[in-house]
Amino acid sequence: MLNFVIEQTEAQSEGEIMKTRQRAIATLGLAAVLGALTVACEGGEGGNYTSEAPSEQAPMKVSPEAASLPETQSDAENLPGTKFAPQAQQSQSLDRLQGLRSDPEASNRETYSTIPENPFLNASSNPLSTFSIDVDAASYSNMRRFINEGQLPPPDAVRVEELINYFTYDYPQPKADQPFSITTEVAEAPWNPKHKLVHIGLQGKSISTENLPPSNLVFLLDVSGSMSDANKLPLLKEAFRLLVDQLRDEDKVSIVVYAGAAGTVLPPTPGNQKDTILAAIDKLDAGGSTAGGQGIKLAYKLAQDNFIESGNNRVILATDGDFNVGISSDEQLVNLIEEKREQDIFLTVLGFGTGNLQDAKMEKIANKGNGNYAYIDNILEANKVLVNEIGGTLLTIAKDMKIQVGFNPEKVQGYRLIGYENRRLQNEAFQDDKKDAGELGAGHSVTALYEIIPVGVKSDVSLSDVDIVDSQQKTDESMTFSGNELMQVKLRYKQPDQDTSQLITAPVVDQGLTLVQASNNFKFSASVAEFGMVLRESQYKGNGNLDHVLQLASQSQGADLDGYRAEFIRLVKRAKSL
């Protein structure tokens, strides 16, 4: 950014002042043109994205051109995108240029795991599909951050299942002593009417805050130098104030911070001593390098020392994900977190900030810690995660939840699981109770979509005979089908304090519904999936486009008491302009 200082002295005439201003504005216009041309030449349509060759989950590095958030959302609406579209104006007003803020050195440190899309598989040679549930929604709020900053997210920042699961759906509450209910629906695939779309919805039992078990919470807060931006530590402090307001007398909180060193700034304190807890939060300042590994060790020790039997024992890590001192390798962190998970101390990860977001690492450690990962881009998102969804964020009602779908080869010739690429499991893992899988929190819902090609349909997509996740597929001889059953859905889960899984089976029947006849649940989740595929530039998006996403989402917005679906529609409209 070219900065100009126009010094005005008493000796200058009005004419001289005007000429000086005109020269400054003219030069700024030229700078904007050169900046646009540079971005266009170096990055195609803007943004320099590089990805490493995929290993287990190889990170992809992205260099967002606008690393800092605007002060307000209204400011964001008025800022030009730094990922220049071909039709973007080549000159900007002085005020708008001054509104852009970028730190090139910080902006290239965001990392995202490479996501090779799930292909269409031949149902005859691949009759089973197995995956772990995922209740994370960090990808949605991160995607929103990119679009509000005036640029489209890099494809690997878009995890379609997390976009879908950001929203609640009108699923029934579970009956009797079951921790969750199952809902299924089949209708036309919106982006390819020759295909069918299968909607699978799980709804966790809602538990009111006053009926939650007592909590032993350790706030593990990053106060390193990288957290000094307004959308990092200052926002973190405001977010945790909201959480403190939800604490009850029987809850207790400890606070550990880490920067150049890790330390306890608040010993275990009852939830009714809110002034003491808030005072400790208010005193936090950012500075130093990031001894994240040391902080995690200390946080887990505090959680273990104050363990509550039959309670919610949890470490809540809030950071931009930058661990560069001490235990810094993913493997070392994962080993520690897995060890504590077996001792019933779970982990929630909250990501903050831009330019340095270590998304790949934070998603991985949350998955391994029997917890969830959310990205907090503004105070409204903090309220959603830490107030509205406090039960799901803090209380696990079912762990190691796995879904296995068996397809009827007489009805289905091919299928594709939309999203969940990094949650796929080998089919043998479904019955292996030692295999870790995802957790369901109180009140949380989980939605999964399969796109299927019915038998007899001529499709323009190719089917793969070999599933790279499980190349040695075997037919489940116990699975039989009747009538119009397309497939059977099997779920395994464990109670939070048990090591043996329970099995639930549900058939999925094709009722012959058209898209018009489908429920709002079906249509809205499909619109979000279509949006994700368009953002990812998916080869499987068919006729999908943003205009169709808008149409489908608007038709299925429903009651939308919290306004999240209306916000989604606004984001799609904004994405169209980029």
C-alpha cells in the first residue's frame, strides 16, 4: 500500500493545495491499476495459492491478499475485493484505498489440508461406504470471512460437510433413551435431475443448560504476539466473556495462557465467582512467541487434577493455531491429545484471526480430542457457538459415531458421498470399537448427502471400480433389501463413558419425490452443498451455479428464527459479485 502524507502549511494557497491533492489522487489511481495488473499476472484471477503434494493430510498454503478484517461488517460490504475480478474497476477512491489493510508477510501463513474430492463409485464393486460423523462448522465461518473481505476462499478451505452442518434442520427429537434420531429423504439431485440425492439427518438430544452435568473447564488461551490483531485476542476476550456468563455455581474454570512461556493466570474458580474470572480475562495482553505445546501440557494437568466424575472435563483452546515453540509437530500434539482423550478429558478448539490461521492443524487436533472445531470471525459467531449451542459445544452425548451405508445393487449403479473426504473410514473399521470417530454434542445435528445414479440411467459421470480408501471391499452378506429400498444406513456409537458400541439400522426408501415435493430440510441442505461444490469448482457440480443456489435457498429458507439462512443467501449474492 502506498501511503501519502500531504503537509499543509499556512503559506500554501488554495490552488497549490488543490494541485497537490490532485497529484496524490492521480498517483493513487495508477497504484491501484498496477496493483490489479500485478495480482492478475501473478495469480490468474487473483490470490496466489500453492498446495503441497498430499500425504496423509498435506497442508495447502494460501496467501489471502486482504489479511485483516474491516472494522465493521458494513465496512466489509463496501470494500473492493483484492482478488480482482475481470470486471473490477481499475481505480479506487482515496477513502476506499485507505480502508484496505494488508500484511503480506502474515497473509501467506494460512494452511489448509488438501482435499481430493470423493469420486463416484460403482455400487456393484463397492457396495459399502463408511465414514465418521463431523459436527465441526469452522469451514463455514471461515468461508464467510473470505467473502466478506471481498474474495472467494481457496478450494481446500471449503469442506462441504461443514458448510451443511453449520445449519440446524427440522429433525425430530430422539425418543426414549436414544441419544439421537435418524431422518432420511430421497428426491431429485438439484444439479443433475437424472440423479437422486439421499439426505441423512441425525439429531442429538437437546439438554437445557441447567440440566447439563457440572463442568471442569480449562481455558487455554494463546496470548502470543501473533494474537495482537483486533480480530484475535480482543475478540477472544469478548467471546469468553459470553461463555463466563453461562457458568453455574457447580461449574469451575481455570485459565492457562501461553506465549514465550506457559502459565496459570487463574486457578480453579467456581462459576459463581464471575467477577474474578472476568478480571483475569480482562488483564490478558498479547506478546512473545508461541509455546503452545507447553500450554497444552499445563492445561491438561489442571483438568486432570480437578477431574469431575460423571462431569464435563474439557480443555477449550483458543488460538490462531500457531505452535512454533516446544511441542510443535502435529504427531506429538496428537499423541498427547489422544492420551488425554482416553482419560475422558476432551478438547474444543476455537480459531481466531486472519493471515496466520492454521486451519489444518486445529481441525486435526480437535478431531483427535473428541471435541469440535469452530472458527470465530465475529462476536455473533461467538454467541452462536458459546451461548446458543453451549450444550453441543461442551457436552458429548455420543462418541465414536460411525455411519456405514450399504447400497442395493438392483437399484443403485453408482454413488458419491458429498464431503467428509477426511472422515472416510475403511469398512472394517465400522465394527472395530478401538477405531476413533466423531462425537455428537447435546442438541447438535449432523447431515450427510449421497448423490446416487439409479440403475438404468445413462449418466455422463464415470464410475470408479476401486475405492482408494478401501480397495479390498467385501459384500456384507447379512444385508438384504426389500421393496424400494435404495440402501441401508447403519450407525455405531458409544455412550460417552463406555467402550462398547451400539448399533442402529435404518432403511432408506425411494418415495419418488420430485425436488418440488422435497422438504425444506432437503432443499436447503442441497443448496448449501451446491454452493460448496461451486466454490470448490467441483467436477461433479453438474448444472450447479450460484443463481440456482439462490433460488433453491430462497425457496427453503423457512422460519429461520436466528437469521442464519438469510445470512447464507446474502453471502451467495455477494459471492456472485466477486
